[in-house]
Amino acid sequence: MREIAQLGAEVLRKKAETVADVHAVEVRRIIADMQSTLAGTQGVGIAAPQISESKRIMIVASRPTSRYPHAPLMEPTVMINPEFEVLSEQKEKDWEGCLSIPGIRALVPRYREILIRYTDQQGDFVELKLDGFVARIFQHEYDHLEGRVYLDSVEDNRDIFSESEYFKLMEGVK
């Protein structure tokens, strides 16, 4: 398990480098470290810059956790050199948090439907349509590869909450 880079770390503000060889030993090590690091958290995704590796690799791993109790369950998916296109200009504002920014939640607008493309660990090209929460996770992790964090996409500073206030708000929603 690796230490998760925190907001202010330079690596989180750099555009990550394209992976030239998905079979390289270094790439395998980074992926294994990302998998073990993510497994030790309540997160639903992780990007290589979050473990201080400036490479275009991310894992989307939607699952119900204490942080996201209503998340759909999916197999953790490693995505190398991902990209996406917007299928609908419709955006939806919803809550996000980040392992690199603990204790904070914010309402972030994201595209509801996207088409993603990436290379998997075997070197195969994958194209897939995502929507809803899983599309949100993808866009959040993709931002990390671009040197952005979710707070950069917040429309109004009043949409940023401490996690304790967020949980109080969620209790009232039940």
C-alpha cells in the first residue's frame, strides 16, 4: 500500500504521462500498488498521480462503501491511457469526495453519459458507454490525469462542505 498524495502535492497538478508499454514491469508495479492502495480505502477509484506516479493509469471500482453507500457494484477496472467523449451535454450535479482531499465533499457537475476508450492490462483496446455514478467516477479520476481535482469543477464555493456537515445532511435525506 502506498501513501496517497494530498492536495498541494505537485504531482496532483501535473498532466500525467502517456504509458508507452502496458506490459512494462514499472507499469505492472504501479497498477499493483494502485490496486492494493485502493483496496485499503473506502474509495471507488484511484489514479496513478494519487500514489505519486505521473502516468495515465486509473482504476474505476464502484462499490457500496461507508463513503458511497448507494454506489453500484462493479469489478475494479484498470484503465490505461483513457479518454472519453461526451454523449449528451446533460450534466448532473452530485456529491464527490477524494482520497487526496480528506474531510471535504462538494457538489460537482459532471456529464451524465460518456463514451470511454482505454487500453486494458492485457493491451487490448476497450470502448464502453458509461452513465450515472460510474461515469462520474471516470470523469473524477480522468481529471487527476489532467492535473485537476474535483474542487476545480465546483460552480459555487457554497457547494463545498466539511465531511461532517455532509453526513449530517445525508442523515436528513434518508
